Amino acid sequence: MLRPILSLIAFAAIFSSGVSAQSAPPWSVPDPDTLPDDAFGRTVRLGRDLIVKTSSMIGPDAPDPARRYAGNGLDCQSCHLQAGTQRFGLPLAGIWGLFPLYIARENEVRTLEERINGCMERSMNGAPLPVAGPEMKAMLSYIRFISAPEQVGQSLDGRGAPAVPLPDKAADPAHGHQVFTDTCAFCHGADGQGQRLDPAEAKEAGRRYRFPPLWGPDSFNDGAGMARAITAAQFVHANMPYGTTFETPALSVADAFDVVAYIGGQPRPHKPGLDADFPDRSRKPVDAAYPPYIGPFTPDQHRLGPWQPIQFWMKTNGALARTAD
């Protein structure tokens, strides 16, 4: 299951398009290989390579230790499928014209550079890129190029992952373990640690993993967007096992929530300072399963659901939540 699951994503919250997968019109994404061999073409293609080969270019396998910004073995396309061009696969195509954008996690307007660095610190469990550095410039150039069909302020239909109905009961991690064993372990391993390439293959591919780890020290940390159940279940339902498309999902919605509950319960790196996220507590997602918790609900309910009672409480007690410490 879950080939590239999870990476930059943390972009997931801003990638919800509000358009149903069934109603979205077809789209096409420009191909960087059509660009000439000039400064712009080379920069765009470098940006694509950074998305595809993150671990070897700016991650733990980068030749220059000073450029090892990503702290795990994931690549950006572990989450942003097909180098961020796959429709409803958390694409990077179609986000250029949305920024600067209000982000609830910081309760402020953020630039695209800041958003990318949020992912570097969370999904990639690493350090921010220098804003004026060549890597950031290349990523921005690539995102701008593949976003060409969009209009400023209106992203492409096919952005994000399609919304799914929330279950009316808590997700079942035990059943999720069985779903993982039956569907996901073939690619990600029974221990969830992915399929690591041997040194020769990794050097040729520019990647550490054929299929990435879903938990453990080489995966995303607990502050990443994919650590939230609703975000992850939407992605899984539309895209996994790898090769699945949103038109023909392989897993039921219930199975997607159950397997995400199992994956989310496994150990992963911790990001310090999560209590500072969402300073306006009324904007904290109901599935953000780390303190402070708002309302009369247990940590397990935030992690596993059902989430509708939390949504209702937040809707009716917004002022109280906003001032809660």
C-alpha cells in the first residue's frame, strides 16, 4: 500500500480543493523536459530533482554535510506523488498563485517559502532551507512552472486529496493492522520500515527507498500533516496502494481510516514545541492528536474519532476554544 505516503505534505491542509474528485475536469501539467537548456530550464529541472531525490540531494545522503537539511529518508514525492504532478495526489501543481496565504497552524499569513520550510521541519523531520539559497529558488521555479495553467488566487481542480465522509465511530487500529498486513506490507514491509535500496541502486536512483517507511526514525515526525488521521485517510483512500487513482479507490473509506489509525499509533520522531501550534485554538484541527486538547474529549478521540462531536463542540464553543490555554 502507500508507496510514497507522506512527505512535504504537511501541505495537505492547504491542498483541500473543495471540488469533488468526480466533478473535477481533466488537467495537464507542463513538462520541464520541454524547456531549453538555459538558466531557467536547468533551475526548473533542479527543482524537480529536489522533489524526487530529496534524500540524496538535501537529505541524509547528500555528499555535502552542510546541505543535509532533510532529516529522514523520505523524498518530497513520497507524499506529493509523481514529483507533485499527480491529480489528487497532493500535487504541488496549482499552488503557486495561492500564496501568501493564511495558515492556521501559525495563525499568520505565510509565504510559499515559509510553507515549504514548515514541511522541511515536519514531514522531512529536518531543518529549514535558506530562503535565498539555490535549493529554495529551484523548488519555487519548479512549482511555478508546473502551476502555469492556474489563475492567481484559484488553484487547479484536482488539488489535494478528495474529502471522504467521516466515520460515525472510532477507527479500529486492530482491524487497521490486518488491512496493513493484507494490503500495505507488500511494499512497506511488515515492520513499516519500507524497502530500502541497496547502495548501488540508491546511488543510481538518487533515493534511499523504493517504498518509504511509514513510521520509525526515517519517517515523518508527529507534527507533520500526515500524522493527522483525516488528512492521511483522504490521501490513502485516493492513492493507495500505489497506482490506485481517485476514480477507482482500492480501499473502503472505513478501511482507510482503520489502517491510518494503526500507522498513526506506531513510534515516530517527535517534534518539540507542538504546544505552540494553532495559537488560535478554535482553528486547531479536530484530528490533531497532540496537546493542548480543546473541549471535553479524550486524546484517543482526537486520534481515532469519532470527530463529529468534536466538530460540533468547536462550532458551538468557538470563543471558549479561542481563549483556552
